[in-house]
Amino acid sequence: MLPETGLTVVGSINLDLVTRVARLPRPGETLTGATLERIPGGKGANQAVAAARLGANVLMVGCVGADSHAEEALAALRAAGVRLEVREVDAATGVAIILVADDGENVIVVVPGANAHVGGFSVDGSVLCQLEIPDDAVKEARAQAQWLCVNAAPARPLVVEADLLVVNRYEAEVVGEQPLMAVTMGEEGAVLLERGREIARARPPRVTAIDGTAAGDAFTACLVVSLLQGREPQEALRRACAAGALAASLFGAQPSLPTADDVDAILRM
């Protein structure tokens, strides 16, 4: 049994408005017959919930608005046992509008709202950030953290040097090289690069893709938790790929995030 890992997540908290459609519409096209669900989301909250389900002791730092969306957005964090340091600000709670097709493909538009006000916090130890919050918040985290992982999504040039950078192959082109980088490549898996040299490579187990919305968040959280638990890079990357695949095999962001037992089970298959 590995020891419990402490992790602070500084990031976005959203309410996802998820529409399921047979296929994604073409530009200018209107589709009907869709369904709508309201699901807690936001890359920060997704990764906090994922890390908690994977065995970490998690603190979530972020912002919500004084509106009816806030409690819905925080529900899964509370259910997962994540401790909250969440400020209520004079802005609407963040919202993501997500279209998910029957083949698992999706398109997402994010309305940041309260997430644009993240800042003025106090953290230490190991910290995980994403880029749905202001650059100044990422700088604050870097200045205080002993170890920092940045998931550079949505992609923009990075304003800090991270101890670990997690990106997909397209985001990597935007943010540039960092000393330690995990690059995800969809069905091809992921590689871990140390100063440009490959030190680990893994492929995900085969699953039927249902909704890829939080697959990257599951991957990131699992990689971070695994490394902080002291696992070797190859094992950590393999577990992260499995977590991402499991998330893609279920509908919704936070409802799809696997536990440590789920990851263990699929790796034994």
C-alpha cells in the first residue's frame, strides 16, 4: 500500500453543459434531437477529483460566483473528499459548453467567469496548475510550490518553468520545451522526455471511446500522483495512459474519472 500523497490543485472550477449528439455539426449547420446534462467540470476541478480518487490528499484552490451554478460545480469535489479553498467572487461561475458525438469526439467552448479571478492564495508542497486560470496565478503557484506540474491546456506560451509539464502534441508546439515533459499522443499513448531525451513510453489499453472530455485530466492527475508516490517513470506513465483511457470510455468529465483500483484492474487485463 503506497502512502497517501499531498497535492494542491490551483485551477478552474466550471459547470459543464454537455450536449450529446449523433455527430458534431459542420460550420453553419443546425442539428436537433440532442440531450443536455449539467455536470461538474473545469480542468482544475477535474484533476483535483481525479487525484483524490487515485488516493491523494487534495486541496482545491479556485473561485466560483455567487450564483446557482456554484454548488453544482463544487458537488463532485465535496463528494470526492477534496478540501476546498474556494473564494466567491463578483463574477459568474465558469461554464463550459460541450458537444459530444456518438463516436466520442467533442468540441468545447469555455466561459471563464470566476476563474479569471484566481489569485491571492497561499500554497506549499506539490502543486498542480492548468491554463484555464490567469498567468499571474500560475506565477504565484511557482513562487510558493516546492514542486510544480503545469498542464498547459488550453495552450499558450508558458510564463514559468515547471518541474513537470504535461501537454498533447499540439500544445507542445505552443509552449516550447521544459526540463521534464509528458507528451500525450491519443491512441498512440504518451512519452516522457527529460531535457529532450525519451525516458519512458507507454500505450493505453484498448477501450471503446465514449467521451474524451476529461481523458487528459485523468492522465495528468494519475501521472502526478504516481510520480509523487515514488513510482518509476515507466510505471507512472503506464498508469496515466490507463487512467486516460478509462475516462474516455465513460460519459461526462468528473463522473468518468477512475479510482486507483480501476487503474489496477485494467492494467491486470
